[in-house]
Amino acid sequence: MRIRVLGAAAGGGYPQWNCNHPNSRRARQDDPAAPQRTQSSIAISADGDEWYLFNASPDLRQQINDNDILHPRQDLRHSPIMGAVLTNADVDHVAGLLNLRESQPLRIYATQRVLGVLQANTIFNVLNPKFVSREPMTLNEPLELQKPDGSSLGIEITPFAVPGKVALWLEDESKGKDFGSVDEDTIALYVEDTNNGKSFYYMPACARVTPELAERISGADLVFFDGTLWVDDEMIRDGVGIKTGQRMGHISVSGEDGTLAALKDLGIKRKIFIHINTTNPILFANSEERREVEAADWEVSYDGMHIEL
């Protein structure tokens, strides 16, 4: 199984378009220690020829252009992209679907909750239903990803709920402190190659590591995990936002309740941060925070990162 990181940054990318934070300035100045990153997404394939997107970033057109594995190769109209799996309805994970509107056969997998969001927003009807099918996923039930013609991709996924919240643009303050969140609003994926049994977990958003989640991912070969913020009040402290990480549905990397501590003793063979905010110092190859995560056997993802299992 092949995995290509298309985008490693959180919503807005790195640098964010209107951000003049010192981190963003370093990226715009082409600092080699702070390479730019697009908004988070990965592509997976069993054979290296046919690919599925995990989330559809607003930067998808750039990501396709930057990765020749996703370029058309046959006839006048073609794509090696077979479809997309959505882990939530955040703008940075669904807006890229609008790039896929050229009557290309595709399958879109999501929970009924997220499919309902797409149905209610008619702009997504540019994905012509004659060519693009919308496939519901049921939590904790494995399903085999299919190509548009119904044949198997050779990869099975199991969606499961993780702590999080409803997408920002869908929050309803009248529904209490959770803003109307339900389990299907934030999911993770267990992904298995049905040919060789290799597997990994994909979790670009997670608000905390529960005992149940820790048990589930213990001993995994590979985990992609939410790396949005270094500390919970990072955006407030740096004067570029008014919300904590917890308010946005993201666990911090550092601290007693952070990811480094929570996943420290789980025996995971390879751990990679993804969905990294423009304020997070782990973006810098030469920062103390990067050295700390690397000392804890974590990697920081970057656009174009390639992994084979």
C-alpha cells in the first residue's frame, strides 16, 4: 500500500493567506527550515496506479499538479483518482470536492451526517450524480473501497468516531456546549491493504485520547495524528485568534494531556503529525519543539511525503 501526503497543514494552509505571524513570514521568505504546506489530505493506493483521496482540500488542484501520480495518463479525459473518503465536513476537508466537477466518474464515501451536509448545500451538486456516487459509511463497519466501475481497489477501511466537534460552519450555539456535535461529525479511519494485510490509522482531527482510543491504536504499524497546535492557547497567546485548540476540537501536541504524553507508551511503530497549524513551531526543522517531537519518535509530515507499507 502506498501513501502520499498531499497536504500537511491545517485549515488555511502554511502560510495562511492573511497571516503575518512570524512563522508565516518565514515560509513566504522560502526559509529552507520552514517549507510551505497545503491543507491536509493524503492519497492512498494498493498498486500505485489508482488512488483514493482522504479528504478533499481546497488546495486540491495545486496538490494534483504537484504530484504526478495524480496526473491524467490516458485519453483526453482521465484521472487516476477513483474517489474520496471524508472524515468530517470541515471546509478544509470538503471544499476541494468542487475541483472534481468535470463529469469524471468518482465515488465519495462519508458518514450519513456528512453526506447530509453535502446534500443540503446545493453547490456540491456540481458533482454530477450521473458520474459521482455518494456512498454512506457506518461507524465501526469495515467496507472495501470500490472504483467507479464497482471493482475493488484492494483496500478496506473502517471508520470510527473520535472525540471532536461539528464543523465550525455548522455550529449551533442553541444546542449547548457541544454545538450540536454527534459521533459522525469527527471520525478516524483504520485502513488495511487486503492483499498484504498492512494497515495504518488516519486521524487528522481529535480532541483527546480516550482509554478506548488508546487501546484501539496500541501497537499499530503507523498512525497519522492531529498535530494542529503545540499548546492549547497558542493562537490566543500569539495574537492571531480567539479560540483554544479544545474549542476547535483539537488536542495539543505538548503538555500532560497532550499527544506526546498520551501516545508515549502505546508501542506504535511509526507516528506522524498531520494537520499542522501555521502557528505551530514543529513546522520548523530547527526548532526546539521539533527536536522534542523527534526525540519522542514522532515525525512531522510535509507535502509530497511518500510511505509504502
